[in-house]
Amino acid sequence: MNERIQQHFTASIDTKTRSAQLLADPIEAAARRMTYALVGGHKILSCGNGGSAGDAQHFSSEMLNRFERERRGLPAIALTTDTSTLTSIANDYSYDQVFARQVRALGAPGDLLLAISTSGNSKNVIEAVHAARDVGMHTIALSGRGGGTLHEALSPEDIEICVPSESTARIQEVHLLVIHCLCDLIDRQLFGDV
């Protein structure tokens, strides 16, 4: 078991090292885009399924409460948390629409969508990207496995942060690190160095 544990740590470190080299520029661009939206009085909506739903909520909580410094809350909404809304949309329309209908109701031009899918093939996340475009929002996508069909759904103005891995666990580990990078960079741009 100890050897297996070491293998997990080594694989995680290797994936993060590859990702740092490949993803620094899109992470920087995403942090700038998010900061610009927040300065303009806009909000960030986030969505994903399973572990990615947890990541969407994690991002939102870091914005609404605080990351590593005392500061005012920043407007972010995780579209993954309201079970009455999720189940009513899934029942009345389809599960593919659980995020898209919320984006159309809550989103406005200038807002951003943080769309998270480890496979890049989550239909409800892709539908949310289409809905965001319909209401005048841009998307920042966190993906893996080459981006899947999510990559194809993005417009040239959107930003994709695609983890170079096929492993769901490794992709999720990097997504969490990316979220922490975004939170840190947003705080530094808005509130300066500590």
C-alpha cells in the first residue's frame, strides 16, 4: 500500500508540473477576465457535476467569503446547490438543462460562466456554455482529456484551461489548484499584495 500511495503522489506531482508549464498563460488570462468582470460590477456563475460541482461550490465560497485575506465578499453563484431548482428543471425539462436555465435566468451581459468538466463531455455544462453565449456572457472552462465537446462549444473569446491528463483524479487535483490560483490572482489584482 505504501508503494501505491507513493505512486499517487508522484503522478499528481508530474501532472501538476506539466500543467504549470502549459496552463500558466490561460490561468493568467482567466484571472484578468474575472477581475475585469468583478470590477465592472458583474458576477461569476459556476457549474459542474460530481467532483466538479464541489469545485464550482468551492470557487463560489472563496469569492463570497474570502480566500486567504480579509476582504469584502465578491459576487459568485454556484449553480449546483439548489436542489429544488435542480430537480424541478430536471423533471420538467431534462437534466441537460439544469444549468442552462439558471444561466438564462441569473446571467447578464458582462457576467462570466466558470464551466467545469473533467471529461469535457458533460452535456449540461455544454448547454450552460450555449446559454451563457445567448445572454452575452463569456465562459472560462476547466477541462481535461483534450477538452472533449466542451472545447468545441467555446467561442474564440472564451478561455479554456485544459489539464493535460486522462485521469479524472489528476484532472480534479489540478482543477482545485487552478481555482486557488484564480482566487489568489483576483485578490491580488483587486486588493494588492499582502
